[in-house]
Amino acid sequence: MAKENEITTSEQASMGVGRRQMLKTSLGMGAAAALAPVLAACGSDAGSGANSSGTDPEAGSDPTDNPGGSDSSATGEAIKVGFMTDLTGITANLGDIQDKCFNLAVNQINSSGGIAGRPIEFITEDTGADSTQTIEKATKLALEDEVVAVIGLITSLVREAALTVLPSEKVPLLYTTYYEGAASGAVACDPYLIGTGQVPNQQIEPLVPYLTENVGTTYTVVGSDYIWARGTTEVLEELVAKEGGNVKSSTFYPFGTTDFGPFFQQLEEDDPDICWVTLAGTDFSTFLKQYEQFGATAKLVSPAMDEVFAATSPGTGVGTLTSQSYFSTVDNDENTKFLEDYQAAYGEDALVNSIGEATYNAVWILKEAIEAADGDSDPEKWIPKLSEVDFASPSGTIGVDADTQHAVSNNYIGELTEEGTIRILETSEGNVPQVNGCVLS
Amino acid sequence: MDSLISFVLNAAFLVSILSLVALGLGVIYGLLGVINMAHGELIAIGAYTVVVLTELGLPYWTALAVAPAVGMVLGMLLEATLIRRLTDRPLDAILVTVGLSLVLQQTLKAWFGATARSVPSPINGTFDLLGVSYPLFRVMIIVVATAIMALTFVFFVKSSFGLVVQAIFQNREAAVTNGVNAGKYNRIAFGLGTALAAFAGSLLAPSAAVLPQMGAFYLGPAFIAVILGGEKRLLGAVAGAAFMGGLEVFIGDTFTRTWGRVGVLILAIIVIRMWPGGLVREPKARVA
């Protein structure tokens, strides 16, 4: 019986707006606020205006105030590169690191002769960790700024968004974060997509046998409800089955969850050897705090754990096992030099991780490819030269696989120490990426 | 059995936090007719208060007492400078408080950085209830939040201040005609509402990543809880919170966590469509 005259006088008397309209307005606002993370996770048309996780409208920086452009010994016509990452939004802390690594690489290259004598000029854009904003910015970089390549990006959400724009404009994307590859239907095999991070076979294939040998074969999975977590879980399930183990359950939470209470009942029922975590960003920090409060005992394993993440919740998650292409504890001359330069530029305490290192590498890969194409910055000329890249990176020597256009790199299995560093336990070298029968060459 | 107990505990946890948030929103909405879109940031401010004080070396319990005071003072300041001008303009108020929410969020980001901050857990260990072990700290939160809610109710029902507020809830014009200085009550009520939000934030701080946008997780459901609750603002807010929190955990347990979030909103829309008066209503007799 929803009659509009059946209302009490309180709202009528005090407001110029009827209760009905009030209901509609407030319900809409409430629903928008409540659903913003869910919508964002779906990668659908989440209106950025309603996204309360902070979409900063002002993006990027002015290329003229970048230190790299001024004192370069490179004199030729500038090569224009776009850089995109999450400078705001839930992954802003990671975007900051990619930003620093990108700037470091550009400064180093520009002060040592540029790319075939041509300086790098760049335009930084903020994705806001939001798909709509990413599409806008990628379109701007491609059409307005006419960049020769776009470097960066973190979550699969924004990568998929950028890939709706860049390939059709023939602008290559050098994607700099480890991701799910072709799993879960992600775009992974495209002539205009170059991956400098790892795909699952490089990251998880070495890890699962290590776990079988040292920890166990039963898993409970908890992740954020999006493509990387789901895709990685698919790959994990296959690999674990091969080892004769099983994934007992997998639970995916919407972004921005601050209460994982119900999961711990599931974990207790499953009683697995391993709790496999693919929660994104700060949700992972919240999870670790609650993992301790609930006194859970399964061995924590997360391919997302690194020193940067550990610093956000000091003291929690000690002993968590991880597997990535780079940790700052990698022991070689290139890494020592890289860390020295990085800390000289950004301070003694500045942390770096694999997606930062992969961003740094991406700029150098671009340089080597363009130089292999005799300094021609036209993507049609330098993309075929990617397979000639042979860069002594901080994580070891890397190349680019001609078939998939993804980086051939080392993998390190490590453990989080009490000091918040990653102690490297096992190294596998020159892992070749596999992207579901992808043959681009 | 185990899963039933764990459901009850998890639902109780979510509902108790949600109730505090919804109660604050309900007080403000009931008294001022303002939908405070900046309520989520007050949750974050409560949590950051704990971060600052514990980093200064003060015990968590002290911070727990200071946080609502910070929320109260800030709320009263906001009311005096901004909200006061918006009491009879509910749609403008939404716009202004959305703006306020952005300003507060970015200010927090500027001060504390975009990286999550963390507060050590003041109570460790778990509590064994019929075979289900549950963190002691969470049990404490449920108890404290319930106590604060009870205190709020007693305050609004028993104190003379509360009685006047109830009168304003029921008929603002009549109350003003009878000599009530609504302005004064508005300011205190707004302060109380924001104090409750800050208190919720200070309870959450040790078990969540402290971030400027951390309130968003609770804000949406709390809004719906207030609308769902209906005309008896305070009781309604808590009833609404129980509906939202309980069903979210239940649907999440039964289907997926994402459906828990989405499903409860769909159900809320159905309930509001069918019973626009909400879950807890005033008697209808005295409509003028």
C-alpha cells in the first residue's frame, strides 16, 4: 500500500521536497556509493563521478617541468612517449613507484645520448585506477599527443580499458605489470601489446612445484573479484591438479572490502596447507591484519607480496611466500647500481618492486628496439625489432619473446622477513612467456 | 552449527559497525533533513585520529576516547559554517556534502599520503565459542558498539535534550513554534552524528588498512539502512543496519561475496518500493 499521502508530517513540514523524491534521490546516491567499487571491478561504465575512491580530475604533469628534458646531450627530434599509471585511486601507492621508475629511466637515457641521439619527451597521465578515465586519457595520448608508445598501467581493469583504444589507433602499449596473460579471456595477444611483466606460467609454474615440495598441495584461494585474481586462480588450479593436489575453495571479494570475517570460517573448514591470496592493494593489508586477529595458520602464499606491499602493514604477513620477476634483494651489479640511482633520486627509504622495475625496463626496451630500427620511432619499424632486445636489467638479463611480445625474464621465489624484505629462496632464469598459442612473429 | 555461529558473529560484527554509522546518519537526517555524503570521511577521520595518537605513543584506548570527540568538534564546526545554511534545502545539501567529502578525502590524502596506514591490534588472541574461534578484538568491538548504541538510545529517550530532539523528529515546525531553539539542537545533533561515525572509524582502525576512502565500504549500506529504517529514525537506522549487514553476510555465505553486496541492495530497493514508510514507522493517526 504505497500511497503518497500516507506520510507523516515531519519531512513534509521541514522540506520543500516530498518524501518520495527524497527517497529516490538518497537511495540513488546510496546505491551509487555502495556499488561504485563493484561496478569498477566489472570494468563496466562506472561513472567516475560517483566513485568515492577518489578520481582526481587533474592528471599528469607538465612535460616542460620534467628534469630529463633539459640537460640532455641528445639533440635530435624528440621521441614522444606517453606514460600512464594510477596516480590516484586504490593503487596510487604503486602508481607512484612506476612513476619514479619511469622518470629514472628517462633521465638516465636522456642524459646519456637519448634514443639514437633523440631525447625522450613524455606526457604523464593519471588513470585514476578507473576504466572510464583510462579510456579518455589513452585516447588523448594517441590522438592529441600522437605518442609513439604508451608505457605503464597496473591493474587488468585499466589495461583492458586502454586496449580498447590503443591498438585501433596503432599505438603500442608497453604494459609493465605481471598479469593473468590469456587466462579468463584477457586480451594478451595483440601486435600492439608488449608485456614487460610476467604472465602466469613464468610466475606460478616455478612456484607450485616449490610449494609441493616444501609446504603442501591443498589450497584455499581468496582474491579480489576481478580478472587478475580469477585468471591467476584458473592457472593455479590447472598446475595444482598436475601436482596431484587440489584447490578446495576460492572466494572473491569486491574491491574496497574492509571485513573478511566470513572467509576465515571457510578457511577453517577447508583446513588447507596453503592460503593463496590474490587480493589487490590495500584490501590485502586489511586481510593480513584480520588473518592475524583470527589466528589462522595456513601458509600464506601470494604472488602479489613484495617489499612495497609489506611496508604498508609492517609486522604482518611475515613468512608469506611470493614469486616475482624482481625483488630489491636480487643480487647483481645492475641491481646495486639501479638501487643506488633510485635512492639518490628519491631518498634512502624509497622502495621499489617488480612492477616498478618492469616500468624501468620498458623504457630501456623501447630504446633498444628503436635503436635496432636505426632510430626510427615509427612503431611499424621498431616492433619487429623487439626480439633483438638484450638488456642487462636489475632483475637479470631480459629479452622479448618474438611470438608473444612479452618479456623473457628471471623468476625469484622469496619469503617475507620480519624486516620487511624478501629473502630469495630460489631463482629460475630466462623463463619464456606462454600466451595460449600466441604467434605474432 | 559451526557455520551458524560464525554467521551470527560475522553478521553481528558488520551490523554493529554499520549501526553506528547509520545511527549517526539517521540522527543528522532526522533532525536536519540533510543527507550527509561526507559521513564516510568522518569514519576515516576517526581512524586517522587513532593512527596519529598511537604513533605518538598513546594507548589505543585513549585514542578510542579521543576520536569521537574529534568527530564531534569537527561536526559542530561544519554545522556552524556550512550545514546550517542547508537545512531546508536537502538536494543542495547532498551536493554540498559530496563536495565536502571530496575536500576532506583529498585533505587526508595530502596530510597522510595515499598509502594505507596501520594501527597495531590492541588485543590479540581468539575467543572460543562452541567450537568456533573468533578474534577477541572483534568480540570487543561488538560489545563496545552495542553499548554505545544503547547509550545513544538512553540519551535520546531519557534526557530532556533527547526529548526535544524526538519532538523535532516528529514535527519540526510545531517544535519551533513551541519555542525550541532548533539551531542549537541541529548543531549538537550534527556533532553527535559525526562523533558516532568517527567512533566507528576508531573501532575499525586496528583491523583495516586506514585510508581516506575507507568509509565508502560502510557508507552506501548505511544510507540505505537509514532510508530502509523509516520514520523512527534511531530504531529504524539500527533495524536497517541489521537488514543490510545480516543479509550481506548471509547472501555472501550462500552465493558469492560480490552478490552479497549487490543482492542486499536489490532487496533493499524491493522493500522500499513495497513499504515506502520503512521498517519502523510512526503511528499514522495524527497526520494533520
